[in-house]
Amino acid sequence: MRWLRVVLVLGGVGLAAVGVGGLLTHWTASLWFLPLWLAGAVFLHDGVLVPMTFGVGGALWRVTSGLAPSARQCVVAGVWLTALMTVLAIPLILRRGVVANATVLPSNYLIDLLWTLGVIAVVTAIATLVRIRRAPRKRGTDS
Amino acid sequence: MSSITALRRIVDTARNHRLSPFREGAFAQRIHHPRVATVIGRALAVCLVWCFLTGLYSHFQQDPASWMSFPTRPVWLYRVTQGSHVVSGMAAIPLVLAKLWTVYPRLFSWPIVRNPVHMIERGSIAVFVAATLLQLFMGFFNTIKWYVWPFSFRHTHYWMSWIIVGSLLIHIAVKLPLIHEHWRAARETEARTSGWSRRGFLATVSIATAAVVMTSAGQSFTPLGRVAVLAPRRPGVGPQGLPINRTAKAARIDPAAVSTDWRLEVDGPKPLRLSLSDLNAMPQTEVELPIACVEGWSQNARWGGVRIRTLLDRAGARRGDGARVTSLQRAGSYSESELPSEYAWDDDTLLALRLNGSVLHIDHGYPARIIAPGRPGVLQTKWVRGLEVRR
């Protein structure tokens, strides 16, 4: 395993060097913004998005405290799936009609999103109900 | 002395305060576990490496080194490589979010830096995470043609991919013992408690990834076209039932230049000057070939026209010669393309005059366009003005 690790590190440094070298040799003034965008990506993810998920996740966990653990996970999973599909659809909704090419973003992505969220809600509800019925009827063990 | 005491107090608070993420036990251990990180991490690694390889293929198709030559069969090769490039990039979005969420507590490991090697390791992870997040964001936004960043998409996306795969290898090397230990699930069953189970978390991530793939793959995998709610293109939507990337208007095509006095100039040992009716009088070939865009969408279509090899033959070119294609297009960086000999002499490479049975729509390149098997859409030059034989 030691040799494999050495090879991986050397290969990794080599590949990364190709990328850094390429950026430096094809440098343009606008690339000065790249470090800023990289730092911004980390900040938005680590400093905003993840803390938000901990906050929302904690709240959801308390709200669903009456449910069996497996049913509880279903509800929270449904909420996360809703959030993910919404976040991914928002750029398409905002961008629709802006590009002067009728074959780019040809659909009504807001309606599509609402249908998607409807399907997620129904599937989540069914899965949750199934889990509630299957769960042993025992209360007071949840934290 | 007092400043040292004050510093110690600050550090102590950071380490032990009830609300501090640096506190021991600040995060639930079960799903922020190396086993979860290993399972999600290896799926993510597959996506990233696949993106890198298919991306390289696409890059060298457009910018080949002189010694490179490309296969012309299967004709759907580029359709698959580039379609899966975009789909695996989309799949990487929920995977990277779940992976980073799982290892988020590591961000607050204590001490923050143990030694120089540890510092380099953390630095490499910072580069890896930053570049991957930005790369996926830029790739996604490129598919909807939304360029919100000030630098060039293509250059940055290309060079960053090397940095990402390089730092991925370093990351795997650092974590190898941990990956090895958690490659298979531990034998002991999970203790039943009320929190998230590992199985439940992994199932959620799998479902989320499957949902993103299902709803975005339809722009290149036609059977899923009806549920392609996250795909910027829909199969069948466009003039003559086919999407387009650059309209005639965007390319600033002059309608006068494509009128009846348009002539195809073939520059070779025996130069040719052919009108549209001359071309229509030549032997015609019909082929079914996909148009496959660098932005991931693709669709099959029936093309009719004259084989490029017939034109090159008549112009006195020798087998093995390539061709440069010039266009009437006045805007955009693809007003010229190279047709290396393997494509130029292929039986399926046409100067297309018809699409799906009717004369080319102006947005599809009327009066004539190139269609070759297994090439990126940007190289299927539209509004062709001439061909130059290249030795």
C-alpha cells in the first residue's frame, strides 16, 4: 500500500501541475478573478449551505419526533429531494426566454418543477405511510 | 502574560463551547462516518474521472495534437462520450453535496493543523473542494448558456479538470488506509437508535442521484426525453425536429450570401466551383447520423447530400489528404473547421443539403453543412462556403 500511495501522490502532483501550468501559460487578466470564485464557492458551501442544512435538518427532526425512525427519515429525505430539485431547476426557470434561440430551454420549467415536486410529495407520502404502518407500535423511545 | 491567558481562553472557548463546531461530539457520529464517506466518495470519484476522460476526448477532438487520429466508428461515439460527460457531471452534484456534508465535521478537526504534512493535506483538500464545486457549477451553467463568471469557460473548465483529478489522486493516497478499511460494510449490525441510519442516508443519496440523472439525461438519451425536466434541450424541439446551437442570426449570416448565387468553392489541384443545382445533380447519399453538442444534448437525424470524398476526388485530392472547411458565418469561433483525413474520406461524411427529407433550414446551415460520424457539433460546420484540400 505504501508504494501505491507514493505513486498516487506523484501522479496527482503531476496532473495538478499540468492544470496549474496550463492556467499560468494561458493566463488572461480575467483569470485574476478565479481565486476569488474558488474561495467564494467554498464560502457559500461551507459557510452558508451546510450550516443551513444543519439548521433545517434539526428543525425537521424535532417536528417529526412523533414518527417512527424509518418514517421520519422518509419525510426528511423527501424534503431534501424537494430542495435539491428546486435548486437545480431555478437557473433553468430564470434563464428561460433569455437566450435568443428557441431550442434552448424550450419548456416551461416552472410547471415541470411543480410536477416533479408533486411526484416527490406523493411518493414521499406513500413511503412514509407504509413505514408508519409497518413500524412497531411503541412510543417514547424517540429522542 | 495576560495576552497569552486571553488567547488560551479564546482557544478554550472555541474548543469547548456548547455551540462550537470544534467541540468534541459536536456532530452525530453515525452518518458522518468513514464508511459513508467511502461509499459516496467512490461513486463521486467514478463520476469525476469519467468526466475528466470524456472531457479530454472532447477537448482533443476540437484541439488535436498533430499526431492524433480519431475513430469514426461507432458513429454515436461522441454522442455517448459527451452525453455521459454532462450526465455524470449532473450526478456528481448531489454526490459532492452528500460527500462534503458527511465529512463536514473534519473541517473542525482539532488541532486545526498538526504538522507541515497535515497542513499540505488540508491545503490539497481545500483546492480539491473549491475546484470541484466551481467546476460543477460552471459545467451546469454552461449547458444553459449562462456565463456569469468573468473568465473563459472552456479554458478554465479544461485546466481546472487536471487540478481536480490531480488533487483527487492525492486525496485518495492520503485516505487509502481508511478507504481500504471501510470498502466493505462492517459485519456488526447498526445499533437501533432514533437518528438517521447509515442505510437510510445512503438510500436517500442514491435516490437523489438517480432523480437528477433521470431528469437530465433525456436531452441525449431520447427515451427519457419526456421526463427531462432538468434538461435545457428536448429531443424533437427545433426547426425540422432538431435542436440547434447557433442560429443563423447569432452567426450573422447574410441572407444575400446564401441566395441563388451561392457557389461552393473547392480549392485543390483541380479547383471546383459548384452551384446548389450542380451539387444536387451529383450522386446523392443518405445517412443517419447524430448531431451531438459539446453541451451534452444530441439527437439522430437523416441527412442527405454529397459525400465529401466525392468532392475531394473531383478536386484532385489524394486519399489521406484532409480538408479545411470555411463558412459564411461571421461571428463565433467556429467559422472554420478542420476535417482530418479519417473523417474526410469516410463514406458517411457528407456535405449535407437535406435534413429529415427536406431542404436544410437556414438555422441548420442552408445551403450546405458538414455532417461527419462521431464528431462534436461545433465541428459540423454550417453555411459552408468552401473546402480547401490540405496535405
